[in-house]
Amino acid sequence: MKAYKTVTIHSPANIAFIKYWGQRDPELVLPFNDSFSMNMSACTTELVIEFFTDSSIQQMEIKEFQKDQYRPSTEKELQKVQTFYPVAKKFLNAESNFGFSIRSSNSFPLKAGIASSASFFSALAYAFMIGFEKQLPEDQLSVLARLTGSGSAARSIPDGFVWWNARTSSETSYAYSLGKPEDWDIVDIVLVLNTQEKKVSSQAGHRDAPSSPYFQSRQEQLITVTAAMKKAFESRDFTQFGTLLEQEAIHFHSILMTQTPPLFYWSGKTLDVFRDVVDLRAAGVECYATTDAGENVHIIAKESMVDQIVSFFNKKAEIETIIINKPAPGTRQIS
Ligand code: PMV
């Protein structure tokens, strides 16, 4: 059968400077706290979707990092897309149906704590909006991306530096841009230490977050931390910004490690990089470390420091790949 339409969506992953962890409403994917992130220029998903009139056609192929060939999606991967279809249809008040064939390719390792779900699901939300022949304003497209189940996908929709207000209702819990990509010349240097898929999904992690004895105190502290972070961003105070984001990464992983069951995403190699970053700062190379739900480290620095940082880490055998990201635009239809 011939597709009646084919479109391509390009979407970035994002790295959170303030992490969302724990959901007040898992069904609606409503977070407990505000979060703040930057879209990543070199960690992206390109999703090509063909639309068919026969709505029984539902298929997907995935091309992984550094692979030449597409592979069929697993049942679990396809199921997440299929589960989102009726959610999107309802949200968009759509009456028509469509079949789809998706080819998704990633410029970075999947499910290794580099927010591959954010780039994929934000692209999917955009693609289904087109499939159901609707146009949403950016804030509501961000809500739709959140409803995919990957909350951080909401932050990949707007451009550049993105804030997600937690809020308590579904329509108002969306992300919006606090600054364009060109507004600040900072970079995210991803040190890939491990390309293996993480063993525990972030969904299970969110569910257990409140079991940490430190969860409540993190929520209380985040009130001042989010305000200070916003101020540091607005005044482009990189030292304050970096100090806050590195502390936040450590606090976030302290919650993970103390929830029940505990989540140990960091490895010894992750800790070694955090120590290296402290040493680099002492040597006058200003940079700060953060991680997502994974072992790989994101080093945040001013663009002028990239060469020094990369040449330092290039010498370390345990680093498989280095990916340099500038702040990037959000989700776009490119053809
Ligand atoms: O996007 P989700 O719902 O799978 O949750 C992931 C949340 C973190 O990536 C761990 C943190 C964040 O704010 O990006």
C-alpha cells in the first residue's frame, strides 16, 4: 500500500540543569517540581513517518547510534507508540484515523541516560499531531509530548533553554523557552562511558522517588534553587549557574540512591569524571558536571573552553565517545 503522506520531524534531546524526579500524577505525567534544561544540537532524533489510510498498519524501525541499518522495533518499543495513539487522538479531539510506518534514527546512544526518550517522544507527538491533521500552539504541543509518558519530552518542543513549570493541572503543565539557542554560548560535552541500555527505566524510578527519606527536603530546597538558577541564567552568571547545576546533579542522584529499591546509575567511571572536573576547575578550566538517569557525564562549559576540556578527556581510555552539543532549537518538521 502506498503512503498518502510522508513527513520528517527533527527533535533534540535535552539535558536538565534542574531535574524532574517524581510524579504527583503518573497517569498525566505531572511532576512534583519545576525543571530547566537545554536542547542538545548533536543528540537528536530524526523521525520519518509515512501515513496510510489503512489504520491497521502500525510499524516502526529504529537505527541506533553508529549503525548503518535499521532494525525492526521491539514489541515493547512499538507498544509505547501504539498506547500513545488513542491518547493523542483524544487530546486532539480527532475523528479520523491513520496507519503509520515510522523510521527513527538517533545520533547518540539510546536509553543510556542521554534523554533519547525526550527526543523520540517529542518527535512522535509532533508527527501524530500532523497525522490527525491538527495544529497546536507550542504550549499545548508540549503538553501532548508530556502525555507520551516521557515527561522530559515536553521540554524538547520549545527552543534553546527551556523551563517546565510543574503545575497541578494537565493543560497548564507545559514547557516554554526562557532563551533562544544563541542567547548563551555554553556547551554540553557528553562523555560517553557506556552505551549499554540502562537496566531500570525512569518510569519505575519516578514511582519510587518519594520513598527516599530526603525527597521532601529536596522538594523544599528546590524552591530556592529554582529561583537562584533562573536568576543565574538571566544574568548569565556562569559560575553561579554551574555551581548550582553540579550540586543539583549530586542531590538528584542522592535521591535515586536512597529510594527503595535504590537506583545506582553512576559507576566508578562517573565519579572519576566528577573528580576530574573539580581538578580542571582548580587548574583554571571552568566546567561543571551533571548526569541524567545514566552513567554518562555531561560537562557544561563556556564554548571557549571546549578544546582544553576535550583534549584532557581524549586521553582517557574509558571514554568511548565525546559528543559536543551547543544549545539547539526545539522540535521541527523538516520535510
Ligand atoms: O522523561 P522521563 O519521564 O522518562 O523522566 C526522565 C527524567 C530525567 O531525565 C531523569 C530528569 C530530567 O528532568 O530530564
